[in-house]
Amino acid sequence: MKIIFLINATAKDKSRFIKKNYKDDNNCFILHSSESFIDPAFDQLDDSETKLVLVENGVQSLIKGLDLVVDYVKQKHEIDLNILIHAAENIGLETEVIDFENVSEIGQGITSVDQKAWNRIIRSIISTYAESIGIEEICIVGGKNVLIKFYKHENKGNEIFFYATNQKSIFNYNYDEEIDQNSGEREVEEFKSFQEAFENIQKKYHIFQLYPLRINEKYTSALNKAYQKFLGYQKTDFNFKEWHEFLN
């Protein structure tokens, strides 16, 4: 289950992409901005009832475990797209961004859509879905060029732990080449226990050598145990006062 952003895709691009990747499995829900909002009666995303229907359909597709495939027109600056990517990953959703690089070929329909309003629709889907699965923040840590957010949520009575980073990946689509599914995907690993998840973070990012930015008090004891274990393995003196202040 993930959100796939199709950048500057024509109707033909989308059709071929869906056919190639999903065939008859029906494992995706396509959020078409071009089909939903070109009708002048919708007044460029100003119809609140239409917004609610789109958000509800998007949220329900994620709850059902479907991939959400979204139209997206690339802007001069990618900050809005990056915000959406991080928002999705922060709640445990995998993301994939595919840039078709054919701006000149895009029909007038999709380019006439108010992209900022469309972004609000996507953010609403992500935030509403997050509320539905009850995500709890454990901690946020950071350092030079890295930010890690650690979370927990429950699924059918089972606790699931996961984390997200500020990295992103975008790749270009070429019909003449086979798609390397890993090149443009951001996978979100899930773990069944706090210990398993935290050990994975520590192994990959040496988390105690980063700065603690925010820690949920409910997890102070568990983090302190992991921190003391980390100190026990150090062959040299290690003193990071920020961790001491947060955990003691």
C-alpha cells in the first residue's frame, strides 16, 4: 500500500502505467484531477461537497489496502511535493514518484487545475487516514542532513512500529525500459516490537549520535534502557548531554 505521484502524466501515460503495473488486479485507486475538476461547475476545487467525496474515496482506498495513484503537475520548486512525500511517510505509507518529463505534451485540462488546492486535497487524505489508524509519535531525532521520526500505531489489536526519514527518491519513466521498482520507491519497514524497530534504527543511523529533538514521555524508560546499553558498548568516553537531559 502506497501513494504514487505521477508527475506531468498525460491521459495516455496514466493508462499505460496502470495497465503495465496493475493489469486486472484492481489494487489501486486513481485520483484524477483532470477528470474531476475541469467541469466549470466545480469552480476549480471550490466545491466543498466534491472535496469531501474525493477525500473520503482516497481515505477508504488506503484503509482497504489499495495503492493511491495521484495526478501531479510538477512546479518550479518541489517543496510542496516534498511536504506531501514526508507527510505520507510519516504515517507509514510507502511513496513512489514518477516524472514523465513531458510538460509540453500535457493537455490544458490538468494544467488548469489549481495545484495548491489539489495539494490540500491530498494532504487531507493523508491526515484523515492518519487519524483513522491512530498514530502515536515516539521520538524525533536529527543531525546533519538527516531527520528520523519514530512512530507506533495499532492494526487489528496489534502494535506496529515504524520510522520515516527525510530522504526522497524520484525517477523518470521510460516506456522502452523495464522499470526498476526499487529506484523510485520509498519503502517503510514495519516492526512488531519497540526493541526490534529501535535496534534497526540504531544499526542504520547510529541514533544516539544524533540530537534528540522530541521524545514522548511514555517511551523515556525504554529509550533510556537502549541508551544505557549503547553506552556499555562504547570503547571510548561518550557524552551527549542532550540525551542525558531528555532521559533523566
